[in-house]
Amino acid sequence: MRRQVTVLLLVVAVAVGTFFLGRWSIKSTSLAKSTSTSSQVLPLVKEDFTLLPCGSDSTLGMEGCEEHAIVHLDKRINASQRMLYSLLRTTESRQTMITAVDEWLSYRRSTCLVDSDAYENGSLAPIAFANCLVSVDDQRVTVLSHTLSNYGK
């Protein structure tokens, strides 16, 4: 009987952890190039979670605060990437940027999954993942700002 209860608790813990980490699957959507002569698309950062309310009284509230910060940074990243993309003069430069953004999105997700694995199946795992996304997104904003300044923007 005791073993059955332990197994049941373990199954419930894994299911809850999977649910919370599953909320953090990251999608890449596309923004079609505005000119009709090109079929290249620039990936955008887009989360597929529903924003939780922000609050410091629970782990869900803390996660919600991080989500709000992520969405704000995502908007800044997307705007900066669109501006940079529009400044690129050659198809090769644009394709290089598309590749770089795809690779950065992969890096972002992988880095934060590794970071949150320290709390695997715990209630802090989604908060650690979200906190990592905020940090990585903030770094990306800084890099894009520097790159845009090289173009006089």
C-alpha cells in the first residue's frame, strides 16, 4: 500500500511538472518580407502561453510576473529585428540574419531548459525557465541595440 501511494505521488508530480514545463514551449512565427519579390521570412519570438497574473504570493504569481517581462522583451526583440532586417541590403545578409535568429531561438530555449533542469519536476522549474528567458532576452535586446547603432539607428 505504501509503495502504491509513493508511485501515485511520483506520477502526479511528473504530470504537474510536465504541465508547467509544457506551458513554455516556444514557437517561432514568421513575418513575411514586405516585398513580393522575396519569399524569405524573418522568425519572430512568440510565446504560446497564456499570461498568468503577476503576484509575489505564490509560485504561479511569480511565474506570471516573469511572463509579463518576457512578453515585453519579446516585443522589443521583434521590433529591433524587423528594423535591422529592413536595413540589410543583400539577400545574402538577410538570409544570414534569418539563420542567426533561428539559431538564437534554439539557443534560447536549450539554455533555459538546461538552467531549469536544476529544479526538474519542482514548482520552481517554470520560474527558473522564465527567469532565464528574461535574462537571455535582455541580453538579446542589448546586442540588437548595439548592432542597430552600427547602422546609425
